[in-house]
Amino acid sequence: MDIFSPIESIKRISPAYQKRLQKLGVKTLRDLFYHFPFRYDDFSIIKPIAQLKLNEVATIQGEIIDIKNTRTWKKRMFITEAYIQDQTGIIRAVWFNQPFLINTLKIGQIVSVSGKVNFDKTLYFSNPAHERLFAIDSQLRHTGGLIPIYQETTGLTSRWLRYIIKPLLPKFVSQLKDFLPLEIKRSQSLLDLGKAIEQIHFPKTEKNIQTARRRLAFDELFLIQLFVLQQKLKWQKQKALIINFDRQLIKNFVDSLPFKLTNAQRKSAWEILQDLEKSKPMNRLLEGDVGSGKTVVAVMAMLQAAKAGFQVALMAPTEILAQQHFKEVVKLLKGQNITAGLLTGNQASVNNNFVIPAHEPESRSGSRVPACRTGRKPGMTKKILLSQISSNQIQVLIGTHALIQETVRFNNLVLVIVDEQHRFGVAQRAALQKNVASIKDGSINTIPHLLSMTATPIPRTLALSIYGDLDISLLNEMPKGRQEIITKIVAPTDRNKAYEFIRQQIKEDRQVFVICPRIESQTSNGYGNEARIVESQTSDVTSSRNEPRGRQTLNDRRNWDDVKAVKEEYEKLHKIIFPDLKIAMLHGKLKPKEKEKIMTDFKAGETDILVSTSVVEVGVDIPNATVMMIEGAERFGLAQLHQFRGRVGRGQHQSYCFLFTESSSKNTNARLKALISCKNGFELAEKDLEIRGPGEFYGSKQWGLPDLSMASLTDFSLVKNVRQEAQKLILKDSELKNCPLLKKALERFQENVHLE
Ligand code: ADP
Ligand code: MG
């Protein structure tokens, strides 16, 4: 048997337990060793019985002088009661509903007992941890030290895990090959791998726990770094076309704008334009809060590329966003003699395709997306557009993902811009890059430069790790003169006042968003409803890391009962509160077409109130909307709440964000207050990450990263150290030829982790 043997080969583990371990993702002995405790009970204080004090947590050791089972009459509960004696005194220990204990604990045995000291007439232990002491120096597993508590599952307890893991460790831990290069271990003062694994399971001191965790977290973060840095190298090894930076052109464009660029916009645009001058393909992320003005920065890059005679593609996640961009880009590029095209509604509805010259007079390309000008026959429009793209008559093509996935043939595409690529992870990015890299056009051996844009702020530690393959430009400054959105937490008793306020706003022709955390309210077995998982993944109900699994689930279930649901809320507003107003409902279960229609109607002012789940958060611009009302605000992350808030205040009218919550927890209150005082998406993201941890921040478990490395993703100095070490190593040995063990570890890591 070795470290990679399946758990089936471990004799002490019965088939029933094998199944339970599988449930925890433990398939091999190595997995078992890597099933780390998430906390420890500190039972390290061992005391004589006479010195015990009320409420302290301690361990005593003595002889069982009496033990018996009784049953309570009222609740029909089993109580096991034992008396334990040492040289200084006697103490009572009580266990509830574990009648089988008297089969293992017998009078005359010497035991070690740990727990909190309670009082009922005399001092006693309630449900203490316990184990038999066979000899004076017998090794303790469950009492008398720092006792590991693991993630459990039905029928599989931490006690059992300790019982199994402890004897296996000394026998097999030496088989774990330490894959970290020696220099790195030395310079970072890291424990050896085997030692760290032993210590994380059975530490002697708090310090032991810390050093073990640091080593093991380092490993995971190091592998992430190597992965993203290799990814980056791979990308950079390819060739892109050089687009010369025509400073006069850009200066003239900037001068012609109706507003002054912010310094952040200027700096970002310069970074991008300088990237484009290189033969290495750009892979840059333009990150900026909602309304920070990313579009105009992207347009500067478009302008430069188009004027140099090349083509640019801009992709948006939905049709409505693509149309919005099209309008905006056409407006910004007016007078530049550049032709822009819009390609959406692929295959399904060819009628939705439009081609118009960018220099179309304002009246035609004004408020509405103009009607098709290249023919109304289905199929025709798209065909003509495609031929214009392939013959280089279109310089800027805007549309959905279909742009690079479908058989669009560009003539000489040099730049791909992706907007609002929401929460995209390494794997999705790799897929996108592959797509982009595989675009075949006139120039065979080059790939386009890639610019991504996002309004989702990325905390520093993630920017240096999970997003470490990207160069990042930051729009950390808002254009001048933006109105402040008034944010308020509304008490349940003030709900009607809020409705009155909404009515007033609508009377003044404004529009209102109502966001709810779920689609439908709880049915009897509605728990596990897919929509809930998808649309509310960022809820914070499971954030309490210190509670064992089973309990989290219970909490979860209880809390979801009173979560506001879109359908219910829609019915209520529609039938009772505002029967005279036009109300629409939007959620992720609708077909894309239906969603599109609802958004388009809302944008056109045909609906007064839009009741929606979080699907509304992506950058749709509705300048006339002035109220964002968020139900169950505690369910959403701060960054996400901030995104919602960014949906209003986009026109000239004073706007409001109302936060409703049924939760009275301190934590919730503190979080929501942070939203009132802080208007900066980056700061909120950092706070969010701090409060909820990366797992919850980006949707639970989505990366498949172990909890430890998830937690360490908030440790800035560790992340920075790891990055430096990884960069040094990759610079010396990008293929890890001299580190075969590390190479192997990285391969295994890539198989198990999906950073998406
Ligand atoms: P986002 O970063 O959310 O995509 P947009 O690019 O849509 O933001 O810009 C939001 C609005 O701000 C647009 O109407 C745009 O014309 C305007 N805008 C952009 N930059 C500036 C600026 N420097 N000063 C004033 N308004 C600006
Ligand atoms: Mg935008």
C-alpha cells in the first residue's frame, strides 16, 4: 500500500465508511491526509479535578467509579451519567442520547475527559470528549491537547477521522514527495511537507497550526501562480500585429469629446495603446466601477486600430448590451469615417441584424436602434454583413459572443474587446483566449490583441493570483459631477413609506427596480431549487466557517423560508400595492428572448417597475430609472449590491437605493452600513472579501480549491511572496524541467481545480 492507494485498501475502513469518505471527496490515502481540520478544540489544559472552575474548558484524567444509563420521562431521552475520580476529587460527566457509551466506558477504567465545565448543584461536564487511557504515556487523540475538528458527513465524525488518520500518519507521511524547491523552502522558512501534514492534523501548539497552514497554503497558491504564469507565457509566445500609436490622432479625438477624460481614463488608454504597439499580443483587463467610463477608453483603442486599417471586434454578453454599445460607439466615432456593424441574434433571428454606416446622420442612428438597411429578407442581412466583414468594409464589429464563435470571417482582425465578462475565471479566460487565438483571418501567423472590461472589482489578492495572467488597468476615479445616489436601509415598519415614495417617483415619470434574491418562494421541498443556487450563490448564509457542515445546511434551509421571491413580490406589487401601474418581472428562468423583450420595454419606458433577480446586474443603461429597491439585501455580496445600485443614477435625476432586510444580525447591519458610507466598488470588494472569504465572494466552491487556499487568498503578503517566488522560478525554468516533482504536482492540480 502507498500514499496513492485507494481508501478501499485500508483495512480499518469498512465499505460503509469508504462510501462516506467518498462523499467528502476522499478517494485515496493522500486525499485523507489532505482532508484538513478547519478548526481545533483547545483541550490542552490538563488539571486536577479539584482545580476546575466554572465555564473553563479543560481536561481531567481519572478512574470511572460509576456509570449508568437513565431515561428522562418527558422527552424519552437517554442520559449516560458517569463519575470520575482522581487524587483530588470526583466529577460527574453526562452524555445525552449516546446509550451505547456504557459498552465502551466501564467502571475501573482510566479515562481522559475534555470539555467545558458546567454547574448544576455541583460542577459537571456535559457531552465531553473522552477516551480511554491505556498507559500513562498513551497517545491522546480526542482529549488533552489541540483537537482537530474536520468537515463531517452523516455517519462520519471528527472522532472517527482522528482515530483513522493518527496511526496512518507516521507510516505513510514520508511517502508524500515534497515538491517545493529547496531554495524556496529555505528563503520562505517553510516546513517540510510531511511535517506540515502531521502538524496540521495533530498540532502541539497554536504556532504549529500556523506554520503548517502557511506551508500548505503556500503550496496551493504557488501552484495557482505557476498555472497562471505559464498561461501568460503561452499567450505571450504568440505573435500579434503591431498597431502604431498615432498620438496626434488620439489627441484630436480626446479634444473632440464633450467631456474631459479622467486621469485614470487617460492612463488606462495610454497603457492599452502602448500594448498595441508591441508584437506580443495584449491581454489586458480594464477594470472600472459602473459609470467610470470604460467605453470611451475602449473606443480609443478601436479608433487607433481602425485608422491603421485593421478590424476590431467588441463582444457583449447580451443583445441588449451589444445594441447599447453599438449606439454609444457609433456616437463616439462620429465623423471619423469608420464603419461599424452590429451582429446579434445569431442563427435564431436573422431579422435582428443591422448594418449601418457609423457616419449615419444623428436622426437615423439616434435614440432607437435603426431598422435594417441592407435588406429585410431573412438571411439576407446577415449574409451581406458577413461579406462586408470579410471584405474589410466593416472596421468595427459589435455583437454577442457569436462574433468569435461563429463562422464570421474577418479580413484583418487585430483587436478583440470583451465587455462585462462577468466573474470570469481562469478556465473561461483560457477558453476565450483559445477562441480569440483561433480566429483565422488575412494574417495567418498572428492572433488579435485582447482587451477585457469588467465592472466587478477584483480585490488585490485575487488580481495577483487567480487573475495573475492578466495585465490590469484600473479606472479608480469617477468622472466629475456624478450625482451621489442616496442609499438607505429601510426598516420593515417603513415599507409603506417606501412604496409611497416610489409612487411619487413614478408620477414624475421615473422608473423603479425591485431586486429579490430568489425566483419562487419556498415550496415544501423547494429546497435545492436550481435557480436559487444559480441566482443567489453569493448569499452569506453559509459564511460561518466555524460550524460543522450539517448545521450550516439547517441554517440555510431555515433562512431561505423568508427570502423574498420575485414571483411573489411581483404578484403583491401588481395586485395589491400598485394595481394601476405597469409592472414586469425578470428572472433567469425566462428564455433569452423573453428577457431581452422585458429589458427593451423597460428601457423604452413602457414599464414602471421591474421586479427582478440578480440577472439585471449586467451593465444595462436605463437613465430614467431612479429607484433601486433591494429585498433581502443581506443575501447579496457588497460588490453585487454596489452593482445593483449602479443601475440607477445614470441620468440627470436624483436617484435612490433602498435596502430591505429582515435580518437583525450585527454582521448584516455592518455590511449594509458599509454600503451607505462607501461609494467605491474597489473598497467594497476588499471589505466583502474580508468579511465573507473568497469562497462566498465569488460563489461557493466554484473553483474547486481547497478551503485552506481559499482562505489564504485573503492574505496579501503571502500572495505577494508566492507570486515573487513563482515568477523567479518561471523565469529560470518555464517548463519546470528541473523540477519534475513540481511539474507533476502542477499537472495534478490542473486536473482537480477548475478556476472558472
Ligand atoms: P462603464 O464604465 O460603466 O461602461 P460608460 O463607458 O458606459 O461606463 O460611461 C458612462 C457614461 O459616462 C457615458 O455616458 C459616458 O459618455 C460618460 N463618460 C465617460 N467618461 C466621462 C468623463 N471623463 N466625463 C464625463 N462623462 C464621461
Ligand atoms: Mg459598460
